[in-house]
Amino acid sequence: MIKFWRLLSVPIVVGVCIGLLLVPGTPPQAAAQANEWGLEIEPAMNAKDFNESFMVNASVVRYDGDSAVYIMYVEFNGTLLNVTGVDIPATLPNGFPPFEPLGPGSGSTWDNTTGWVRTAYTKSPGKPDINLSFTFANIHFTTLGVPGITNLNFSCPDPINCTFVGIGASNYLNWTKVVNGTVKVGLPPTISVSPHNLTFNAIEAGENPPDQTLELCNSGAGTLSWSLTDNAGWLSETPTSGSLGGGECEDVTVSVDVNGMESGDYSAAITITGSLEMAVNLHVESATPVEPVEPANLSASSLSISPQQVEPGQEVTISINVANTGGETGSYNAVLYINGVVEDSQSVSVAAGTSKNVIFTVSKSKAGVYDVSLGEQSGQFEVVNTGWSGGGGLSTGGIIAIVVVVIALIVALVFILRRTRREV
């Protein structure tokens, strides 16, 4: 009799402690200890027909530490699914069977009207704690005649019906590592493909690029028959047809054969089940590397100033040669400076390996020496007065000429007068 009460006291104390610590409607956070656990429903997605029976696994997943108490409360849409039973493991990872009488509502219960299922047990009293992942329970469902999508969510609506993994009253469940499930009921077969396009790269006359994989999935319910076709001789797929049950996926190997293909870009399409189309791109690189093209390299030289001495208003031609020794056409902006001030500018385009003369014409009315700067070249020209000035006076040369003429006239007159006197 005493042994019976000792045995019964363990689950009662555990249940009372859990009930006092958990806050209604709020998922409990892990205690401060180093322990850390999670929960998963697998598979994460099911696609089922109407009135189909199936089973999902609820697993306790170890990340760190020990555990001894397990409560699973899962909510679902009762108009789409009904629970028909729950199986718990006969033996836990510690080698002993689970102990079910865990406080109020122990064992496995469910309500298909409200849409919940609960399973609760602990390790056998006095047996080793558990530090391994294991399947906590197998939940048996059947679908109803209503199409739709329902989640299978671990939840915590109240202290008794609260998902829990821990030791005694310490909950070590890490809710950020809880993986819920999804069930699609009565949805038509629907094919999806991933990725949505493929790109291959190869070298001309080289080896074929590595194969790539397409994943085909039936994201609906029922059986989906599929087939593949393409529109390029260099493209192939394996397999090219098959069938998928609801929620099932299959990999297709896509290969490219570049034998005999020239360098360039190619495109093709794979058509899936007659309507879904995905693009395939192929780039074949030339086996001979293309020499890089050097950019334009422009330089100015051979400054010419002609004539270098002019009269006021007379035109002076100033030119410079612009050469491009680069590999591309370039543009050169030639700016002409006279005495440090911009006089004129021209922009010229020079093809690779050629040169052009840039010509300016200027005139100045004031006498003086003018400094010329064009590109990095420099020079001079001079404006001089060689005749009457603009004010009506005589130039220095003109005055000298008049003086010479006057002197000559005087000398001639003196000679004539002397000769006349002698004759008289």
C-alpha cells in the first residue's frame, strides 16, 4: 500500500507543479538552465484526398540537456480532419516504457469538434532522464469531404493543455525551434517546379558542363502524371515522365551537350505537362581568349603658328596634331589660350591608330607679342605696324623715307644752282 502511494505521488506532484507554473494561453519560455528542446511534426506538408486516412509523427528533438516530462497539445481544423487514434512508444530512449498517469487529463485525448489532440506522459519514476531525440507520438487522422488547408500547431491554451518538455516543473521547450505541420485536403493535383530557370556555362570544344537538377512536386492532392519536352537538340532530361502522389516530389536531371557548338549564347525551354514552361540558358565561351582592347590614348603635338609676324588685323593660323595610339575611338577637347585667356575650343573624335589636325584662325588689331598655348604645346606670334597708323600719322619708316627724299632734293637743287652760276 505504501509503495502504491509513493508511485502515485510522483505524477501528482509533477502535474500540480506544471499547473502552477504555466500561464494560460501563453507558450512557456525555456527555463534559465542550459537545457534546450524542440518539437516537430513530420512530414511538414501532406496533401490528401477526401476520406483518406494517414498518420503524422510528432517528435521531441534534442538540442541540449535532459528531459523527463512530455505534454503535446496540437490544434487543427476539425471541419477538414478528424483524429482517429494516437500511438505512444512502447519504450523510451532510456530503455523503459513511458509512465502515463501524469496529472489531470493524462494519456491521449482529442476533440474533433473543437479541433485538438493531447498526449501526456513522463519517464518511469526513478529511471534515467532522456537526452535523445525520439518519436513522441503517432497521430492518426482521416480527412473529411471539405477541401481546404489546415495547420497542425503545437499550442498552449491553458496550464493543463500546454505543450511541454522538461524535468518536473521546469519547461525546457524552445518555442523558436517548434516546427508545425500543414495538411491540404481535397485540392486538385498541382505541379510546381524549382528552380524556375537554369543556366549552364561551357567552353567551346571543351567538356560538357555539370548536370543540374529540377525538383517537380505535386502541391495538391491525388495523383499527378507529368511529362517533359524541350525544344533544343543540345538539351536532355532524365526521366522525362512519371507520376506524383499528393505532396510528393521527384528530381529530374537536366544535361547539356556542347559537342560541335560554337561560342555564343543559346536559349531553350523545357515544357512540363504541356503548360508549365521554364527557361534554360547556355553560354559557350570561346576557346581562344579574346585580347582585351586598350582604351583610347590621345596626345597633342606639332604646334604650328603661321605666319609668326603679321600686321594688325591679319589672320594667324594655329594648328596642332592630335594622335590616338589606343585601341578605341576617343574624343579630344582642344582649348586655345592667347596670353593665358581662352580664345577658342574644338572637340574632335579620333579613331584608334589615327590622327587629326585641329586648326584655329585668330587675328589681333593691337601690336605686340602674343603667347599661344594649345594642349601642352606653346609658342608666339607678333603683330607689328609697317604703314600708316590708324590715327593718320606717319610711321617711323615713312618719316625716314621723307627725310631722305627731302635731303636728296636739296642736294640736287644746290648742284643745279652752282652749275647755272658757272655758265653765267
